[in-house]
Amino acid sequence: MWRTFSAGQRRLPRVSSCECTRRAFSDAPASGVLGHEHLLQGLTEADDMRPVTMVQDKQSAKRVLDILESLGPGHMHACDTEVANIDVKKVGPVGNGNVTCLSIYSGPDVDFGNGPYVWVDNLDSADGTLEYFRGFLESKTHKKVWHNYSFDRHVLFNPSTRINVQGLGGDTMHMARLWNTARFQKGGYSLEALSADLMERRKKPMKELFGVPKLKKVWS
């Protein structure tokens, strides 16, 4: 699923504790970390709102991968990517964009250490973490469910990662089109529209999560 965020817009909401913050910004000047570290503390600590397991290194990746492997070949995993450096209004995903992170959800009862949601960071000092998940993503036996699979598959196969995604378990966008081919006239096929209609649960829009408001200048 595509989103057109800059790297700076994507990073702040997903850094975990103070320790992860220091590791993620280990290459940054100390003054820069001290100036913003307090804003990042607790953003992904285990609670009802943010039960997210952050992956930024080999050790945390192995822990998550061991759990994924233990679930067996019949288990379905919801996956999604976030992509930077692409303008989808002008170009397609083939050869364009860099995957900054991968999210995985294997069900509410699967605890990866800090809850059921996995956030694989692949940005800045965590660049390359996605490589640890190559085996999982290229496996034909581990079934993955995507929303707009063709986009995610293309961006993951771009030169920066060259991951050949296999094991398609489903594509919720195409499922929705098979279910109702006329939704383009009402609501469309976005996750936001589908979750509101089918689950009666509002999905918070990306603009609301990451958008930067435009301030009007008031001249006096």
C-alpha cells in the first residue's frame, strides 16, 4: 500500500523508548538528540493504543522471525510497507521509491514482545534491517495478505532491497473489487473507506496522522 511521506514525517510516530531512540540516532550529533529525545519517549510502549514491537537490529529481528516461524505455514500475516522518495501522481512503483519500513500483524493473540504489531524500521541508522526479513517475505509457505499487493511487491523489488515477495495469501483491495465492483462510485477501495463500511470502525487518515497543517498568516 502506498503512502507519499517524507522520511521525517514517517519517523517520529514510531520510535519506541529512550533506549531505542539513542540507538536510532547514534550517528546524529549529541546536541540534536538531547533537543528532541523527550518528545519520543514512550511512543510505542505496550498499551492499548500502541502495542507495537519495534525492530531495528538483528537481535530484535531474530526474536520476531522465530515467532513468525513457530506459527506455521497455514497462518496468515497482514503486511504493509511505507515508501519514501516517490510521487505516485507522477511515477509508478517500478524502479521508484525506497521502503522505509515494513509492518506485520499476525493476529491479536500473537505477542511479539511488545504486542501484536511489528514495525520493522529500515530508515537512517536502521537501514538494512529489512534484509533480515528476506526469507520470510520470499517464502511461498508463509502466507502474506496485502492491500494493493502489486505496489508493495514492486517497491520491495526495487534496487535498494531486491526482495522478491512470494506467498500471496490475499489482497484486500482486489477482494473488495470482487465483492462490489461499483464501490468507485461510493467510498472507493481505500482501507479507510472499507473499514468504515465493513467494520463500522473509522480508520484514521494518513493526513490526520502525519499531515502538517498549513498555517494562515494573519496580518494586523
